[in-house]
Amino acid sequence: MNPALFSLENHIALVTGASSGIGHCVAKGLAAAGAKVVVAARRSDKLAELVAEIETAGGQALAVSMDVTDKATIAAAYELAQQQFGVIDIIVNNAGVADAKNFLKVDDESLDFVMNTNFGGVWHVAQEGAKRMVAAKTPGSIINISSVLGLTAKAGQTAYCASKGAVIQLTRSMSLDLMKHNIRVNAIAPGWFKTEINQDYFNSPAGEEYITRMPARRLGQVEELVGPIIMLASAAGSFVTGSVLPVDGAIHCTGI
């Protein structure tokens, strides 16, 4: 095997939702693999700390302010990144939110909150980036972060499940439209990883009991997402597009 297949040198990667959790870890992993990394989020103070970490480790990073529900901030972030680093050719659409409610209790505000970020944000960030890649005749890789709940379902998570299922179908459709431009599009479907969104639940007795029913009997470590994402971003995944890769310790096989 040629280790260079997994190198991201001479690539420029954008990671949304990079201020914490999965995005924070993935950004550091992409930088360690050689990419220049553009980290995006609404919380600029957290991004400054992340950039400092990456640079201290010998990488290159740029922080951009971005609200994935606001197309103007998306375009502005891409423009700044392009001026500083060049055309972004790896996009990790990681920004996401949750608002756990029973279907009968989901109001329009809650539905829009979840769908506008989890689906609309993925759409607009990917579309802006793809347009720029096509204009520059630059091949690329777009990796959308879906969820195991895009493949299965869970009570009280109706809007979230719908949004992540929509991301999977968007990924498949995008792959067909963009393949002729040599832009690959794939999705990662993480299982349960302890992040800011769910840490209160998994620290509760109900969450701890749920962990005992998982096939792996544990939560994932966010570092375990880095390898699959690097594979999809790099030459190692050159013929992989339109795929959905669960990284979930086999939870999608059980439906729990």
C-alpha cells in the first residue's frame, strides 16, 4: 500500500461547525494529513483557539465566521478563504443542531431550526463550494455528515431523523450531478459520539442504560471519524462517490 494515497498535501479543506466536537477534531486530523484547513463556525473565539492548536502542531489554518443558514456569510467565508489559501477542494459539512421533540410537539420554529441548519446548511455550503470548484476546473471531495438516525429512526427525534435522511438523499443526488466535474460526494453516518449536543443525555441514567444495549457497549471516540473522512477526502477514495458510510459500531444493523 502507498501511504501517499491518504496524503492531503496541496489540498484545501473547509470544515463547518468546527468550534467544538466532531468538527474540531476532524479539522485537526485533516491538517495533520497535510491539508490547509479553513475552520468555520459562528463562535470565532473557539475558532481562534483551534487555529492556534493546528499551527502549533505545524499545520496551516484559517478561521472564518460562517452561519450556514445565511448564504451571505457562506459566500463571504469562501471568498476570504480563496484569497488566503486558494480554491477549497475538500468540504466537510459538519454543522448540525438537534431539538428533541415528539412529532406532535414539533412547531414550525423547531422544524425550521433543525432543517435550515442540518439540510439547508449542507445544501448551500456544498453548492457554493461546488460552483467555485467547477469554475476553477478543480476536482474535489464533498463529505456530508449525516447520522445513523438518517438510516434508522428514534422516537422523539422526528425532525432530526428527517433532516439527516434528507442529507443522505442529497448526497446521492449530488454525486450524480457532480461526477462529470470530477467532484466526489459522500456521506458519513456517525453513530453515538459524546458531544455538546448529547452529553447531558449520555451522562444520565437513561443514556448510560442505552449504551449497554449498543453492539459495541460504548460510545464512539470522535477521533474514530478522522480516518474514514481522510479516506473519502484523499486519493484513497478516488472511485468512491455517492456512498453513505456508517461509523457507528454496527448500531444501524440493530435499529436501536
